[in-house]
Amino acid sequence: MDSEVVEEWAGRIASDSGFAAVEHTVELTGVCAGCQPATE
Ligand SMILES: [Zn+2]
């Protein structure tokens, strides 16, 4: 993931909601392409 996108998103949410000094944690879970079962 492009971290800049997350920073922009967090900043936008913060300014929209009137919050300041917002901290954020992004957690991703999932299965990479190599571990996914074949869909065919
Ligand atoms: Zn994998």
C-alpha cells in the first residue's frame, strides 16, 4: 500500500471531523496471490 495515500486519507478525515493531531494505525490481513487457492 502506498503510505502517502493513507496519510492523505487520515489527514482528510481529521480535518473533516475537526480533530487535530490524529494518530492512526492501519492493519491489513489477507492472503497473498501465491497462497490463494485456484479459482478455476
Ligand atoms: Zn502467501
